[in-house]
Amino acid sequence: MGGGAPAPCAPRHGGNLGEAIRRYARPREDWLDLSTGINPVGYPVPMPPPSAWRDLPDAFDALRDVAARYYGVPVDTVVPCAGSQAVIRAIPTLLRPGRVAVAALTYSEYAPAFAKAGHTLVPWLGPEVEPPDVDYVVWVNPDNPTTRHVARPTLEHWHGRLARRGGMLIVDEAFADVSPRESMTPHVGKDGLVVLRSVGKFFGLAGIRAGFALAPERFGAQLAEHLGAWTVSGPARFAVRTALADTAWQTAARERLLRDGERLLALLRTHGWPARGAPLFAWIPHVLAPQWHERLAAEGIWTRLFDVRPVGLPDGETRRLPSLRLGLPGSELAWRRLDAALAIAAASSYPAARQAGRAQRSR
């Protein structure tokens, strides 16, 4: 028994370094894994007390209170969960079957979760156009992987439309901690709104599998009952309480991640890659993305490749472009290694770039 390959229809994710190790026969210690948007300099969790390992998780350990203060929401709206993943699978089963709009390219778990629960998926390119007339809208803000961001007034407008007809807006704010001013948390508790938050990305604690659904009290109670007892382990609860209360670390981390996000964007553009940025990762939609992915892998740098699929672009066009996502290096040595690998990848792609350009002009 062990960690086998995912089912053929399972959504793909970053962090799949084992796949790279097998494919390229390169040992784990030789890889620079940039395939996720996780803070590479995560929160330094102290050792939990022995009781965290020995006792059953305590639902009255103040985790919800600490989270309520951190997010600025009523404590009765806070539902701890084993990462957003558990909630993404649970929410569709608690909603009456209906029509749901999920962006064409976004976090890959939402569409199959809603489809499996009997909902009808309605095509939607994303926020460049108004969501279609549906019962539920899912938006990741900022979006993973496209880095697109929707301002709060627009989300408020979407929520109002949906709530008036008994629908729901689900906003996934897994990457919102770096720049939380546009968060929908001020509206948490209102009917028809669920906000998902993660401690895996900004805090760099993806391995503990912990997060929160922020929901109206009645719906939150249904969700908590569905998830069941002890959904977040004792050590994870300790780690999250400690991290959410450490405001000094949070302030320093935000400043560093904003600088590093700009640095990554500038580095990619210096090498001619048309990147778009969020503080924790950059996204590059381009016809040569598969070649760049392979060339970086040959240098021991693992990135997340997205297959060819519709992408709504700001100019209003819809093109079928593959794309790459790169997370942040975690040390100066890693930054220098990425810089050198990008130079090699860019140089090796010049002939292909010229060919792609000629093909584009001939259309």
C-alpha cells in the first residue's frame, strides 16, 4: 500500500515532485520545486505540547476565536476544516442541484466537485464578463493560476444578484492573506456568501491540512455536521492558533512576499516571458509554455504546466493557450539558479518562438 498515481480523471495539482523525479530520473535533493504557490519561507511553528499528540482534538481550544479575530468575522461563522479541499467537496452536496458558473481556467477541484454532486456547469470565461444567469458562482480571488483579481464592489454586486434569488457566491481566498484589503470577510455572515480561507499558502503550512470556511451560521452548522468530528488534528490546531496570533511575523511576511512577487515578475519579463503576477506566484500563458516547462525541468526546476484550454484574456479574445505557473524561490541561491535556467530556456526557445510568430502572422 502507498501513494500511487492519481486516478486518470483526477484533477492535477502542483507539488507533484514525485512525478518529476520518476520522469527525469533526478533525485529529490537536486530539484527546485516551484510548482506551487506556497510561501517557501513559512511560519516557524514551535513544537506542540505533548497533549496535542496524545489527546483528541479539542473543539473548545479557542481556535475559532483566534480565527475570528484574524479574519475579523463573528465567531459563529467560522468552520475549521482539513484544508479548503474538504469543503470544496462538501459544499456542492449541501446545496440544492442547480446551475453553477466556474471560470474556464481556475482551481481544478471546483468543477468536478459540483458536477459529481449533480449540478449543471455553465461555461464562463471569467470576470472579464458578467457571470451567467445561474444559482451559484465560484470565484478564486486572486485566481489560481491566472492571477486575475476582482475588486470587492464587483463581488458585492455578484453576491447581491445571487442572494436575491436564493443562490450563493463562493469566494476562495486561499491567496488573499498577502493583500487582504479586498477580502469579502466584512460581509461574512450574510446569506448566500461563503468565503474559504487557507493557512497553507501565506503561512506556508500546506502540510498540516487546515483552513476555514466562513459562512452564515445556519449553513456553517450544516457544513460542520457534514465534515464530522475531529476534522482538524490537535497538532494542526496548535500550529494554526500560533500562526494566526503572530501579527509581527505576518507583517514581515507580507512585506517580503510583496517584494518577492514583484521580483519574480521582473525576472521573468527580463527573459522575455509575458508573465502576470500575484504575490505568491506568476503565470505565463504562451504557446511555448510546454517547451519552457520541459527546458526548466531539464535544469532541475519543476513548474506547473496547464494544458491547452480556453483562457479569457483582457483584450476580450479567447485563445487556446497552454500556460505555466511558477512559485517563489526561497533563497538567494534558488533565485540565482532560476535566473540561469530562464536564460537557458529562453535561448533554446528562440527558433520555436520565431516559428510560432510566423504561424500567428500567417493566420
